[in-house]
Amino acid sequence: MNMPQMGYDMQEGTLVRWLKSVGDEVTLGDAVAEIETDKAVVEFESTAEGILRKLLVEEGTTVAVGGSIAIVGTADEEISDSGGSLAPAVEPEIEPAEEPESAEPEQEAQHELTDGAVPAAALVAAPMDEVRASPVARKIAAERGVDLAMVQGTGPGGRIVKTDVMTAEPSAKALPAPTEAPAAAPASVAVPAPKPVQVHVPTGTDEIVPLSRMRQQIARVTVGSKTTIPHFYVTADIDMTEAMALRKQINENLKDDGVRVSVNDLIIKACVNTLKKHPKFNAYFTDDGIQMHESINVGIAIAEEDGLIMPAILDCGHKSLAEITTASKDLVERSQSGTLHPQEYTGGTFSISNMGMFDVTSFVAIIQPPQSGVLAVGTVQKRPVVQDDTVVVRQMMSATLSVDHRVSDGAEGATFIVDLKNQLENPLKLLM
């Protein structure tokens, strides 16, 4: 079994925890390990059937995509020594650059990870009996002088993550020892007055915050999206008055069943119905042509501490509004607990970014490659609007569709968002 590519631009992953042991029987789809990518911790499902004969990497090891992590075979199959032992699958080949002797401290502190670079510490597997911590947590702990042995981990399986280190106090033994005062000079020796020393104290505005792996990934994907995908945008104001009334009625009638439909659930269902009518927006652009998708997998933007992830609700085309509500809640909960499936993480065909909970009126979203469209929606708020030459108060929402111009044109984008508007302004269609 090899390290899978569980993201459009994923280059490596960290094996957080083995869920199976040597000698266990595995079948296709069994959860074998937890893998930390640039954006989330997800379960790696077995791609082979048989007996787990050998683990090739230790927990905490960072492995390049495609690198071997385990061997699955039959009980009597011979495993050669070349199969490897518990050791890192990625060896650092970093030769330290020669630095001038006169380099000042603040220059040394500015060494940052470049695009795709990985700290050497993250490439070396920690012994099994060491404290379990993510590579980012270890790096920050070293910088802040935090003793990981004194930190309580809140990650999967008690693993120490970045947040745990950031909230921990520096260890006394890790703090630098006070500088001893120089011995007094003999009375017969004239001691010249010390020259003033220029101390460079970085201010808050000058501080350089190291990029987390997630932030590096977001930077790569968004820059790639904006430089390779020709975006265009179409905006519409949608009257959500009837949709909000229907939502209230559904939630009152189904509260005993534990069902609570959110505004986002209504938007997802409306997008699904519209994508069925306009399948071009449920497609990828490729060099060979436009790859159409039969399954509608709607990604929803979920904000986390270090950035944004966009896992997908799979096969929405066959789900009712109630089923979408249940699936959406489950997806959010599992993204927070780090138990997303690889296909949910990588299989989105269209996405929705909703910032209504932040009281944002409108915004535009960046397309998540290789998808060709994303819908950005703001808050639902009461606004004065004109109906039949009369000013009335309605519950309005602004929505902006970002489209890959290589896949679709402006007129098609306009037709899509008008049909979406029609779905939400006539919400009984969402129940059919």
C-alpha cells in the first residue's frame, strides 16, 4: 500500500496513527491508518485485500505521495528484507547552505519554508515511545521552548496538535539560562566604558509567523486557481422570504425527529436541482476536453483554526432535503474529528461557500480546482424591495457564482443563477 493523493495539490502526508496491526486481515475499504494532509486528518482506506504483513513507516512519519507505507499479502507469502522496516519513507536530502559568520539573529529568524519545502524534523520518524505530536506542533514547541511531555494532546488519539502547543506555557528547563555578569576588573586596570550596543527588538508588525502546512497548501491552490482558471462572476439577489418560512415550518414539525434544516441545506438542494438542469457546471476542465460527472458531489466550505477545507457531500443528486441535512451535519462533525473519507476530501464536483453566519452581505469565492464553479452566498437579511410599485420588506440574500470561463460562458452562468434563484424563491420545488 502506498501513500495516496488525497488532495488536488497534495505532495506528501503524515501518517498519524495505524488503525490496524501486523497480522490483521484487511479488505478493500477498511480504515487502515489516519493520514494528516495539508488540510485535515483523514482515514486511509485499504486498497488491497489480505493480511497486513509489514508496516513500513512509523507513526509521525511524513511520506511522499506514492511512497510505500505497508505490505499486504497472504499468510504464507515471503516478505523480503528489501520490503523495508519501520523507517521514514522520505529521507531528507537537504544540505545546509553556508551562512556568513556575521549573520545577525534577525536574519536567521527569517528563514521560512518555501513552496513545497518540508522541515527536516518532519521527515524523521520519532521513536514509538516518544510523545505523539504533529510535525507542526514539534516545530512550534521547539521555537517556543515548550516541553511536549508536559502538554495534553487534543488531537486524534491524544496526539498533540498546533493549538495545544500555542496555549502551553514554555518549560522552565527550556528557557535560556541567565547571562552571568562579567567579573570585576582589577583596580589597577583601566576599563574603558562599554560601547552602546544596538539591540534589534522585533515589533508586533515585524514578526514573521511561520506558515502552517495548511496555509502553504491554501496559498498554492488559490494562486494556481487564480492564475490558471479564467474566472468570471454572476451575482443575483434572491428573495428568501418563502424559503425561510418553509424552513421554519419543517423544523417545527420535525424537531422531535432531531431534524433541523439550515439555510445552507436549502441552498445545497437548490444547487443540486439546478446542476441537474445545467450539468456543464458539474464538470472539470481537462486538456482532453470537459470531463462531465454523473454524480453531483457538493463541497461545502468549513472554517478551521488554520484555514479552510471544502469536503463534499457525495451523491447529492439522489438525496432528499432531509437526507442532505443529515449528511451535511455528519460531514461537519467528522471534519472536526478528523474522520473524513478520502473521496469526501477530493471528490467535490461543485462547491458552496456560505459566509452568512458572519453577517457578510456578499463576496466572491475562488474556484477549487479542478472544479469549474463555486457559489458564494451572504447573509439573509430584511431589506426594502419594490414589488408591484410598492416598497415592501423582504428577506433577501445575495449570491455570486464564480465560473471557469474555459468551461462555460456568461450567458450560461446567468441562466444558471436565475434558475437557482427560481428554486429558492419557489421552495416547494426543493421538496419534490
